[in-house]
Amino acid sequence: MTPELLEATRRNAHRSNGPRSPAGKANVKMNALQHGIYAAPENRADVMRALGEDPQEFARLKADLKLTYGPGDMLWNKQIDDLTNLYWRQKRIARLQTGLMRRALREVEARQRQPELDIAAATFDASRLEMLELDLPEPADAGVRARLRLSYLELIRAQVQEARSKNQEARICTLLEKLYRGRMGWRVVRISKLVRALEGSHPTVEPQEVLRRELLGLLEEEIAGAQGEFAAAEKEHREDAALERDACLAPVGPTWETLLREQAALDRSIDRKVRIILAMRKDYTRLLGIVARHPKNRPDHQEAQELNELLGLDLPYEDTADEDLLEDAKAVEQSANVSEKKGSGS
């Protein structure tokens, strides 16, 4: 860029019509949002709404985890925050996987609709004589080819039955050659020969009615074969469609592989975080029990009951003064016994 062009660009940038109000900036700040994993904490609620999530549900999940794993200090609360985020990301992974499955299923359904449209286009009534004049391209799908061949064979049969194939024998023979593309068996060759014989373009000594009955019989056999071929192609289409729909349950590609790796990493992180919290809870409970049993820190029955309900434990907060005196007496007696043994040994 030349200095003049650079300066003009800077002047134009100062006249930009972007949002200036706080509401306008808040409205466009999520335009570039993709997954929201690295969003700032103050933007978490806006990210959730932009992704179609409910921030209240996140708050309920956090409250349930705190209730499940008990109270603690600031480090404990930080562990609970991390665990909540891990569970929330795991939920997002499940949504992403469902979205990939739905998108793959939609693509499969779109591919399945195309053969149905092609089959509908290849199906026409036997009275449509003008179809003999059309030069339709050969379909790529086997089922569509069978349906088109079946429609034309039914048209030829109708023309032969009504004796209206006059001046159409050349077109019919050319059409048969095109429909079978070098795969003409003896039956199709015989049909072409009988069509020409009925129109007088091929010499024959047999009566016209005998030739017509033979031609109609061959057409019926060929139509039955085309119907079987079309039915087999339709069955194969249905089986392929079912297989493709089942394959949508596990799409392939780099995105799906990334999601699976992310899901496995989240599972491991959640397992480690739960182990850390449970270990902290165990230590916290043990220390709390030691402090509670000290004579200077014995709570009354109401405080003990509330603490037990909060932790889901059953700590012994009864008055144990007599038991402490008994233990002290036992300790003195044991010390005396040790001293006597040492004196006798000397």
C-alpha cells in the first residue's frame, strides 16, 4: 500500500459505523462465537444464551455438585467450579455429536430423494405415444434404468395390442437397441424382428395374428423380467438407505475424531477431579472429627445435627468427658507398668 492509500484507509476507519453504545456492542460481541470454551467468566451467560443453553441450568448443576460433595474452603469451591465446567463441556460434546448425526442423516435423506425423483421422471403411462419421439439420456442408476425400460416396454405392448404401431417399427427397434445397450438377448432380437414383420418391412409367411400373439407373449416375458429387475433394485436401495442411516450413528471425518478425543479427555479429567474432591472431603471430615472431639470444641447437639446433615455423615458428638478421663487413667497405668519392667530388668 502506498502512503497515500494507507492514510486514506485510516481516515475511513475513523468514520466506521460500528456499534458505539453498550447495548450495540453487547449485541455484536458474540458474532464470532464458535464453541465458547475459552470465553471469559463475565461472558459465560451470554455465550450460553448464544449457544441455545440455559445459564440457570448451569447454576443448578453447580449447586447440586456442591450439595453432593459437601462444603469446604476456597480451594474446595474452585475444584467444584472446575468439575461443573467439565460436566458442562461433556454435555456440549453430546450435543455436538447429536448435531453431526443429524446433519449426516439429512445428507443421506437428500441422496435418497434423488433416485425417487429420477424414478418418477422415468415412469409414464403406456398411452404416451409421444415418448417414442423423445431421446432420453440413459440413467446412471440401475433402478432408474429398469423403470425406464419397463415404461417403454409397456408402451410398446400397448401399441401392439391396439395395432397402432404402424410407421413406428423403426423407432421401436432403435429404442430397444438403446434400452439394452448391446445386451440384447434372443428375446429382444426376436421382438425387433416381429415388429418389423408386422409392419411389412420384414418378409414372413406366417399370419399377422400369429405374429402378434408371439410378440405379445415375448413382451409379457420381457416386462416380467424388467419388473423383477426393478424390484431387486428397489430392495437394494432400501437396504443401502438403512445402512447409511445406521452409519449416521457414528459419522467419520476429522471433526468426529476430534470430538471422540475430546470426550475421552473430558472423561479422564472428570474422573481425576472427582478423586481429588473425594480425597479433600475425606481429609476435611477426618480433621473435622478430630476438632469436634476435643473438649474445648465440642458443639451442642443442635450444631452437631446440622453439621451431620450437611455432610451426610454420622460423627460422634456426644459428651465423652468420662471416656477421656478413663483413657487418661489407662495411659498413666501403662506408663507405670513400663517403669516397673525397666526397674526389674536392671
